[in-house]
Amino acid sequence: MWTEIDAHISRVTGEKFQSQQKRSVSGGCINQGYAVSDDERTYFVKLNQASQVAMFEAEALGLEEMLNTASIRVPKPLCWGTAGNSGYIVLEWLEMGGGNTNSWQEMGRKLAAMHKATSSQGFGWKINNTIGSTPQINTWTADWAEFYGKHRLGYQFQLARRRGGSFPKQEKLLAAIAELLADHQVEPALVHGDLWGGNAGCTVSGEPVIFDPATYFGDREVDIAMTELFGGFPSAFYQGYNEVFPLDAGYEQRKTLYNLYHIINHFNLFGGGYASQANRMIDQILG
């Protein structure tokens, strides 16, 4: 397997690469990650089953979409494919571990710049991808409330029913989405889609980086909402963001609606107490 991956790296870089060292590093919840080096160059390689290679292709295309905005740093994808029973993606290696108040303020500014990238096709993306290991449906849709109700919450509720989840007010909530978002004018923005603390950080030189995207064009507030879901980013991040692209009135109310997507997805991935948390959020949204 590694011989095939080395050969692929050699082809795309135009320089012979033969891995000498392979160090296990975090690849997220669902992948194995490795720092692979030939003593001169290092790459980040993520592995999963060969059947999951489409997930890696979508990740690479999402990173390229973000790279093309020339805004915030993301690891550059080199190649992806299958080798034996494994699917893989090879990314630029970034040495992480720095960051201070200025770094997080700059992350906010640069994410705001990325969010100014828009799409004339509406809300969605060119292919479906994944949120964690859950399929994420990105069918182009002109109306944001329709997209969010059908392809985000509606789809997650369908999956949750199959898992035995009980959400007594889900139909009432889905019917209310258009009204809940009626006063909110949304331009399609390129979003990361899975922007919690585990998918953002700074290099040793302090440069802000985001990675492991679930890319699509949606309401930019979905990214900001998710940064608040599991403890929040440093306050400098929000200060920097609002300097460049101030949030609209009503965000504080909408963020619970947007974070509900991730909590139902967590129920679908992990079960446990996420169903009761989702039901509390639904009660809060419906008032």
C-alpha cells in the first residue's frame, strides 16, 4: 500500500518520494492519520477503507474550493485514491501548535474573507460530501430555508428515525423553518461546514488554519454557530470576524437552529444523550 502511495506522491510532485518514516498522528474520529517523511519532505496521509475514497475526494475538492478564495490557510491536497483495501488522501503537512490572541483575531478576519466567496447557483455544492461519516446532501437549491429544512435538518431526522430517535416536534419545527428565517436575507457563502475547535488551529509560526471541511455554499452563520457549540473559540476570533463581516441581527436566535443539525448528526453517529439535547434545542427554537 505505501509503495503505491509513494508512487502517487512522486507522480504529482514530479520528485521521487520514498517514505522512510511513518508516524501515527490524529486523523479525526473516523480516519487513521500519519506523518509520512522521506527525511526531506513530510506529508499528512489519512487512511480509511477503500469504499470511503469518495469521502476523501470530496475533502480534497472542498479544500481546493477554499484555497481558490485566497483567504484562509488550509492544507493543500496533493492526491487521493485507493491502494489495496485502503482509501487514502495525501495533504500538505503543516506543523501545528502555535497561536495567540493575534492569531485568533486573524483567523476571524480570514474566515470572514472566505465567507465573501459566493455562488450564482444558490445553496449547495457541486457534489455531496460527508459531515463526519454521515452523508451530506448538497443538491443546488435557490431558497436557503428550503435547502436547510430539506437537505440539512430533514435528512438528519430521517436518519435519526431509522436509529430509533424520537423527536415529537420535528414536523412542527420543519414547518416553521421558513417563518423562522423569513426576516433573514441570506447570500450563499462558501462555508467550512464542520467548524468546531478540533478542525481549526494555528501553525507553530502562528498562522491560522482550518481543515477537515464539509464544504458547501450556505448561510455563513452556520460556521460561526458551530464555533460556539463545543466551548467556543477565543473572543479575539469573533472580534476579528465582525471587523470584516459583521453578523446580522437575529444571529443569537438562529444559531440554535443551525447547531441542531450537528447535534442530530451526533445522535446519528454516537447515539447516547444527543437525542434529549436535540429535543431541548427544538423546544428552545419553537419557544
